[in-house]
Amino acid sequence: MSYPIKLLLLIVLSITLQHSGFGQSQRIDSIKSTLHRETPADSTHIDLLLELAERYHQKRMPDSTLSYARWALSLAEKQGKYHQHIKALRLMGAAHIIKNDFIAAQASLEKIVPSKATSDKLTQAELANALNYKGIVAGYLGDFQTSISYYNQSLIIHKALKDSISIAGRFINLGNVYMRQGDYPAAIRSFFESFNYLSEDGGETQAILNLNLGECYELLEDYRKARQHALKALDGFENSTQSPVGISESHYTLGNVYSQIGNRDSCIFHIKKGISVALKTNDADRVAEGHHYLALHYKRNEEWNKVAENASIAYEYFRKVKSPRRYTAAQLVLSEAYLNLHDIKKSVSLAEKGLSLSRELELKDTEKDFLLLLSRLYASQKDFSKAYQLSLEYSAVKDSVLNQEKTRQIANIEALYENEKKEQQLALAVARQKAAQSSLEERKTRELFLIAGLMMTMVVLALGIFLYVTLRQNKKVVEDQNTRLQNLIRTKDRFFSIIGHDLRGPITSFAGINNLIKWYIEKKDEKKLRALGENISKSAEQLDTLLNNLLNWAMAQTGGLPYHPESFQLEPAIHEIEGLFTNQLKVKNIALTVKITEPTCVLADRNALLLVLRNLISNALKFTPMNGAILIGCQTENEQVLIQVRDSGVGIPKEKLETLFELNESKSTFGTANEKGTGLGLILCKEYVSLNKGTISVDSTPGHGTVFTFTLPISSMNEEPISSIHQP
């Protein structure tokens, strides 16, 4: 899902709905008729112009809104009507936002300056609304602190006016800014604060709030709660406001949630339903958004023709509404579709334009994706020089984004815990309020009708049982979360134990190295200098291997392992890894043999497979003595490819086999040439094999070598079984 696109539409949705409640086309015709009879200099004439502009804004007709708002503004300035002056500028800013012209919106809203004439309540309310629009524009332009400042200023005025609905709306907008910053705990706090200012039937504002909460939970990957809130939002929009924008957005959120959990039919139903609603109202923004989400869904299922079809529609619609930030997202999906449809020329053209625009708009995530895509495209055209340069740029941008993402992940974990507590408190408060109301009605009814009193008692009893069961369930959830947290803490302790024990060795080897080098140079002892160089190389190699394994292990613990399955030949991948160990094999005079009699294709993440093979071969090298042998082979069995790495090494004691794939403090071992190991490599092997829907096992006898066997799904490209496992 494209989060920047969704966020902008939620903000626009909120400003569109927060001022609804006027009549429809008949009222517009009536106002126009009245305007012809009114004197232009009359204050009532200005109010009618402003009401007409407001109604066109509700119908999402920004050009008509601008026309009547400008007319009203010119008359208000001539007559010195400050309240009407603010409202006209605010409507002009709102119209520019609908047109995606945020610079023009900012210019209109900046003309609103508080004066002594703002003391009356009507003007104060209009000024608070104008500050809200200023916050929306500043947030879109990326000035989050200014946006938050404007919303807080607006809140102060609305609180003084005791305008509960507007206060709730401001907290919703604050939550949207925090979501865009990736500060989900602050976003959730703002959304729940909004609940405090809404009645039990909060109407359109509560529908907007539920839609925002659904979106936030979707970003936190809590799809159960995302679905619950999106359904509440859809019900609110359909039964309260009949807002086409809100109905479309609710369907899209539900469609995205179903796509994430693999419910294809429900996903397509809801997104197409949202598009249908948008088409009826000629809402180009919503039509584009719906086709973009359909393209993303089909992309997950690798239906590239449908991806290209929907991404093309989204791309053209976003261009029509002049929304560059959004059509770059559609452009990226379309370019990737053309790559997979083998239309390289179109793919390169779109990707290069998208990269340029992403850099211009400072969209780091999109820039990163375009760099990776272009690197793949140029590599496919054998332009490896350009592909390599783009891959370096991709790595630099990726590291920048990754640092930000790590900070967000920590905040998200806290958000999930805090949010659970908030929801429990809210549910309990609502339940208590309902119980109190039921009790009052029960006492009144008992005096008149005994039967009605008995029925009410049964209702209260049933509600009490429901609350008791619900609270017990919530308590169990909290206990489970606490158990998971304790497991994470224990894992963290083991992680730092490995760092403290095994990272110290290589680094200690570097201590005092400069003085030793100077000493040997002065003594002209070349033999010791060479030996020292070899020690430095070994220590650096050990340190690099350890750090890479630690990084991959950390990613596995946070659920950050990439998984991009593809079909590819197994033998070239094995030979690619074999080349990495040429020098080490020569040093220990170990023969590495790959025996695969027939071409074998697997369906797996290529990088994950390379990491598994690299760790298993490295392990075999480490524990195989001089003049030993390593054999790699495979065979197919029950739609799986069994891959074996067999060595003639020292073997593994039986007591260590049971915990071989577990992390503990005493895992460090030395190879036959004193090579250092931590055991993280085998743990990563298990993580990556599991990620690729396979299993891994080990069979070993001390003094007779070790055999590691792991499985991967076979690719449909294989036509017949392949058997090439041989005894060494």
C-alpha cells in the first residue's frame, strides 16, 4: 500500500467532511436565484456568496468554489467585513487543496492575520478553522512542526469555544501528522483523545476517526483491528453522511487489509466497489487511488498484465489531477510491470523519469525503489557499469531509510502495547457508561412495569457476563504479550553476550598493531611482517563474518528478513558460492565437489539460498582438516529439492546436535586451523530455510564427518526428478 497517497487523501477527506450538512443542488439553485435579487453591497449578499462557495466545496467543485469565494472576498474587503474576509480566504485555500495546489493554498491562507476584530465567537471559530487549514498545508509541504503548531493554536480556540466536534477533528489531524512522521504512539494517543470529545454516536467525525485508526493499524500490521475500524467507518459513512469520499476510502482500506491477509476475492470486491462509488461522482482522485491499490494487489500475486492495466489507469488519472507525489508511486509500479512483461524500453523510460521526480520531491523511499529497479534493468541489458553505479546509490539511500525505519520499529512496538491498554480503558469506560444508563432506566421502569424490570435485569446480567469474559480475554492477551516480551529480553541478553565474548577477540588482535609493524620494519624482519599480515587478514575476515551474521540475525528477530521468491537454476548458484572459497580451499588442500547430474530449478529467495550455502560451506571448511573433502549434491523428493553439504571433518558430538540451531552463550568453537566461530551462521541458516518454506537437519558422527541437509520448494520449471547425492 502507498502510505503517502493514503495519508493525503485522509487529510483531504477530513476537511471535506468537517463542514458538511448543507443542502444539495436545490439549495444551490435557490441561492443563485436570490443573488440576482440582492444588492451587491449588502452583507447578506456576501453571506450568500460564501454559502454558495461552501456548497460547491462540499460537491468537490474547486473552480466554482474559487469563483464565488473570490467574489465574496472582494466585497468583504470593500466593506471591512473581517469575519467574511477570513471565511472567503479559508474557502479559497480549501479549493486549492482539492486541486492539489498547496503553494496557492498557502498563499491564500497566509493572508489571514488575527486582529482586534477577532474577539466575537463567530470570527474566533472561523479563525480556528483557518488555522486548521494552515496546518493541513504545512503538513503536506513537509513542515511538520509548523503543522503541529497551527493545529494546537486551533485547538486552544476551539476549547475556549467548547466546540467538541471541532476539537475532535483537530486531534484527528494531529494524529495524521504523527502518522506521516512515523510516530505511531503519538498518532494513536491523538486518535483516542479525539474519542473523549465525541458522543456515543459521533456521526461523520467518528467515521473519519475510525477510518484513520483503521489506516494506522494497517501500517502497524494489526489487520484484525484495521478491519474492525474500517468496517465501523464504512457503516458510519453509509448511514450517517452518505459521503462518497468516505465510502470509497473505507472500501479501499478494507481491500488493502484483505490483500495483506491473502483474501483475494474480498480484496478485489472492496476496491472495485470503492472505484464504482468514485466513478459515479467523477472523483478522479479516488478512481486513481483505487486502480493503484488494485495494481499493488495484483503485483503481490504477480499478475503482471493486470498490474500494467491498473497502474496505467492510476498513472494517467494522477497526472490529470496534477499530483506528482502520487503518480510517482503509480509510475514505479507500472515500470516494474513492464520489466516483468519484458518491455524493457518502456520500463527504463518510466523509471528514469520517476527517479528524477522522486529526487526533486525528496521522496527517499520512492527514490530507493527506482534505483533498485534501474539497476536490475541495466543489468538485464548487460550494462553492468551503470547497473553497479546505481546499486551503490541504492545502498546509500537504503541505509539512510533503514536508520529511520529502525527508529520507527522501536516506536511501533511501544505503540502496540500502549494502544492495547488504551483500547481496554476505552472499552471499560464505554461499558461503565452503558451500565449506568441501563441501571437508571431499570429503576424507572421497575416502578411502572414489573415484567420490564425483570427483562432489564437480565440484560444487565448478560452485559456483566460479556464484560467479564471480555476482560478475561484481554488479560490473557496482555499476559501473552508479557511472555513474548520476556523472551525478547532473554534473546537480547544472549545477543549481547555473543558480542561481548566473540567480538572482543578480533578487535583485540588489532591492539598495538601499529607499534609491532614499526618494530618489525626497523628490524627488517619480513617473515614476521608477513605472519602479522596474515593475522590481520584472518582477524578482519572473522570480524566481517561475525558482523554480517549479527546484522542478519538482528533482522530476523525484528521480522525484517527480505523474501522475494523466484525460479532459478541451482547449480550456477552453488558454483557462484564455490568461487568465494577458492583461496581457503587451497590453503587447507580441501577438495570441494559439486555433483548435480541434471539441471535443477528451485523456487526460493536467491540471496537467502546463497547465504545458507555460504555458511554451510564455511562451516565445513572450518571443521575439515588438511587434505579433506567437501561434497555438495541434491535430489528431488515430494515436490521438494533436498540439498546436502557433506564433509569429512571432525564431526559433532551427540550432546551438541540437539542445540545446534539455538542461540546460547557457549556456542563459540574453533576449527581445525583455529578458525573462530559463534554458531550464528547455523541459526541464520535455519531462519532463512524456514523463510523459504523448507527444513534443515544435521547428521554427524565424531571423527567421520558431518552432513547438513536442507529442503527448498521445487520450481515448476523442472520437468523430471533429479538425483545426484553421492557418498564421498
